[in-house]
Amino acid sequence: MKGRLLFLLALFLPELPLSPFEGGAPPSLRHPLGLDDLGRDGLLRLLLAGSRSLGFASACAILALGIALLLAWRADRWKSVLSALRSVPPLLFLLPLAAAAGGLGPPALFCVLGLLLAPHLEPPLRARLDAFRHSPAWAAERTLGASPISTLRRWSPWGWQQAAALFPSAWLGALWGEATLSALGLGPGPQHDSLGRLLAEELPRLATDPSPLGWASLAAVLGLAWLSVRRSAGTTASPA
């Protein structure tokens, strides 16, 4: 988790300088992936766009885990509603919403993705918390008359430790949602470069004019997809 949080710093990095008159230059020793149409170094753009996407996913995962922690702790009366939300993958909610809104910018996408991912993280997190809620320590808190705020302050570090174990799943879900919307033109606009936007720009060129930048971005997305599937299989196989 700590390594992924380092990518949050990429959200504050400046844009690459533009050199339109040099755009489309072929690969060279100085520019291994060539230059894109706006004259940006392909390798640097791939690294920057990928890092920003990973940073966005890390921030969104933190939000989703925070909401899921609150749901698992205090949302007993909403179990049926949460169960209904979990029956539909987040992207099936996200795609129509983004299409109706004409696209979602980074702040809106951040909030919506966090809200959509939280119900899917709540069941495994509830399973972890229930072991404590039925323990003598929890009974002692209630017997001694501790206030909810006091209990939260005392046990929140432990609760977040349990939530942090689910961070990879939330991170991959947020990353894939952002990349999918960007590739479909429904995600953050050109002012927010990302791995999905880079792939959306390069995919049409692969059929007629293959570019190293296009293949590199495609390989990066496919690698993340493989990581997501592998992680999901491992989560399914592991006991709750």
C-alpha cells in the first residue's frame, strides 16, 4: 500500500512541454518511443500519464475504503440496499452516468468511483470487523459506557489496518474505471493526461501506423488488466 501511495505525488507534477512543430517524430536514441502529435516525448508521457492514473487510483481507493469502513461499522439497517448495489458492477452504473453527463472530470469521477466501490468492499471488511464486534473487548466498551466517539478514536487505527488489507482490490477497481472511461472519451479531459487517454489516442493509429508509444501504452494497460484478474482470483481463493 505504501508504494502505491507514492503515486499520489504524480497528481501534482506539471504538464510536459509542447513542441507541435516537432510532433510525430519517429523513435530515436534520444526519444525511444518517438514524439506524439504535440511534440511530447513518448516515454516521458507514458511514465507521467501512467503515474497520474496510479495516483488517482490510490486516492480513490482511500476514499472507497473510508466509506466502506463506515458502512461495515454502522450500516446494519442498509444491508438490503447495499446488497442490491453489489449485484451490479460499478462500471454499469458509471458508464450511463458519464454518458448522460457528457463525461466526468477528475473531482466528480473521484467521488463517484469511491461511492460505487465502497459497497463491494463492505462485505469482506464487515467479516473482519465482526470478529471484534463479538469479542469481549467490544462488550467491555459497551459495558463501561464508552461513547461512540471515544470508541472510534480508540479503535480506528485497528479498523483502518483491517481496511488497508483490501486496498489492492479498491486500487485496481479505481484504476480500471478511470482508464475505461478515459479510453471511451467519458473520463477526464485533455487537461488531465492519463493512461486511458493515452491509449484512446494511440489505439486508432495501431491499425494503420503502428507507433512504439501505442504499443507501449497498450502493453501497460494489458499488464494492469492481467494484474487485476490475477489479484481477483487470489482474493476469491483466499478465505474471508
